[in-house]
Amino acid sequence: MAQPATGPAESPGKDPSKTLAAPAVHPVDEKLPPARLVPAALQHIAAMYAGVVTPPLIIGQAVGLDTAGMTRLIAAGLLIAGLATILQTIGLGPFAGNRLPFVNAASSAGIAPMLAIAETSAPGHQLPAIYGAVLVAGVFCLAVGPFFGRLLSFFPPLVTGVVITLIGVTLMPVPVAWAQGGDATADDFGAMKYLALAAFTLVVILLVQRFGRGFLKQVALLVGMFVGTLAAIPFGLADFSALKSAPLAALPTPFAFGAPEFQPAAILSLCIVMLVLMTESSAGMLALGEICERRTDGRTITRGLRTDGIATLLGPVFGGFPTSAFAQNVGVVSLTRVRSRYVVAAAGGALLILGAFPVLGAVVSLVPMPVLGGAGIVLFGSIAVSGIRTLSEAGLDDSSNIILVAVALGAGIIPLAAPTFYAGFPAWAQTVLGSGISAGALVAVVLNLFFHHLGTHSRNAVALKSS
């Protein structure tokens, strides 16, 4: 007897389950086509480049390196940043890599302690003493990093919101200095030509953000910096001398600046710095988890901090410095909403190429400081907005939470408002409290323990929501 028709015949050998819609890919794991990936990666490179080369430029000048030595130092910084960023975004099994659109590079927070080491070391032993301390700091990070992941319960939205807001607020002097020309010792620092160029770049970004559509709107920062650089050329504000002096290729040589030397005082100071960098890096991962809508758990933070430790440990071999998160790139993700980690991995690959071929890095460095300043105001401001958004969900109608946020923000802004406030404190306290991010984070964690954990067994619904 003929069977009743139940629908169109299926193809022989075809699994009906295959016709079901594939599960949606999380934006963090999305692989963009080259037409979108390349401009988005370039935007990250443009945002980070000045920060990546700043530590080697300052340290190299302080220890009296010549042009060739400076080139090697900058190339090493770019290579280590590229390796760390690729390891962070792609990951190394369950051991390392937070697999977020997270940029790692040499942190400016270590510049002051490294300058102090250079001043107290004999000529010719300055960089070896710095690299010995950096190497031990990398081992210290690998040893202590796993414990940071276990402390995640002490970083509820109430605390992370404060830290994210402080990241944006305390970094704001950086683009402001860029907008004034970048070199505070120059006679024309703060000249109207620099401020006008920064303002023009900012206006271009705002116009693209307002009237742009689709992908053009996502790369508003890149468009603004490109147009700003073109506008700077007729007025002589774009410096092309770097192209003439940069060598075509310069691979770093292991221990090119001498074998590491281990001085106890130098090691202690950089281990303290490493604690600060781990706090800032953890805060950056929590912030990025909020922005990307992907939960950042203890294991994620542990893998991310292991990457910091590996990069910091590897740095002294080739000429790198302590490595941590780059907050400006968190701002890029927040502003553009391009959350693919493969975009940042591509940016890491580009950093490797820039480090191996300094002449290509010189092209990126053509972007004038005032142009970076105009774009940086948007970048760092967007980080602060992300923090405010997190705080808005943390139960601020509870008086205890209001006091917590008020005191923590105040503690974080003190180093910004009064840089010499902690001048009379011991050196280790100056290192911790002198960073508004770490000071605010420390106060927020302690007050959260005091109000919501210590000796407290029940809280009202609003307080429980934040802790």
C-alpha cells in the first residue's frame, strides 16, 4: 500500500540535523572578512603604537643609547607586544591566554621605577640591572597570578565599575598631553596649532560617528586619525624624518644589552610594580568582559596573568620591559563594538612585522601627537562611560554603596589632582598609591569587604545585588 506523502523527499544520505541553523557565534569568536578585519586591526595599532614605543624611548634616552640602540629597543618592544597579544587572544590550551580582544605591551607604569634603577646603577650596568629585575618580576607574576583568579569574588560590579571608571579618568592626562604636542619640555608645548589639530581630529571623529553608517561608523577613529594626519602635512606638523633614519630590517639579538644583573632593591621595586600591573590587567579583563558580554571568571584572569608573566619573563631576553594590559585598546573595543579577538590577534601579527621591519613602524609613527590626542579623548572617555554603565547596575540607591563609590573614586583621583600627595610615603607605598587605578581598586575592594562581607550575614536586596 502506498505511503501518504509527508513532505518533500530528503536527499539520500543527508542528515536532517544538518539542516538546522548553526548556533550563533559569539562576537568575541567571530572571524571577520579581510575587508572589515584589516581596518579594525589598523585602528588598534594606531591607538596603541605611541604607548608601545614610549617606555623604550624614555628608558633608552635615560641610559644614553645611540640611534642604533634605540632602534633595537623599540623593535624589541614591538615584537614582545605582538607575541604577547597573539598569545593572549589565541591562547595556549588551558594554560595561557584569556581569549578576549585584549592587547598586551610594555606598561608605562614601570617607567618611573626603571628610571630609578638606572640612576642608581653604574654606567654600562643600567640596562642589565633593569632586565634582571624585570626577569624576576616575570617569574613573580607566574607564581602569584593564579591567586588573583581566586579573588574574583571580591570584584563585584560595584568594584569593577569604580576601577573601569578610574581607568578612563586617570588616563585622560595622556591624550591631553598629546593634544598639546606630546613633548612637555618643548618651547611650543601647548601651542594653538597643536590644539587646533587635535580639535579638528576630534570633530572629524564626531562627524563620522554622527553621519556615518555601518562599518564606516565603526572605524570612525581610524578615519579621524587619517584625515587629521593629512591636514597636518601642509602645516609642517607631520614629521617624516623617522622614515629616512629607520633601517629596513632589525631583528633583536638575545641579551644584546648585556646579561641580566640581579640587584635586590631593583628586584623588590619591580615586583611591587608587577603587583600593580596585575591589578590593572585584572581590571582590564573584567572591563573587557563587561564590554564584550562574556563572563570573565577566575580561570580567565589566571590565564591572562600567565600571559603577562610569560611576556615579562621573555622581555629581558630580547630587550622588553614589564608587560600588562593596554587600556586604550579596551576603549577601541568599547567605542567601535568590534569585539572579535581575531581583529586584535591580527593587530598583534602586525606588531611583529613592525618590530622586524622598523621602516614600516616608522610609517605608523607618522601620525602626529595632536592627532592621537584628539582621538585619545574619545578613547579614554569611552572607558569611563563603560565604568559608569557598570556602576548604574550596581545598586547605587543603597547608601553604603554610594559611600563606597565616592571614597574609592576620590582615592583614585588624588594622584591625578595632587601628584606629590604621597611624596612623604615609603617608596613601596608611593608605587601602589601613586597609581590612581591601583589605589582606587584597593580602596574599593577593602570597603566592599567592610560593608558587604566582614561580619555580615544578610543584606538587603540592593546590597546583595552589588556584592
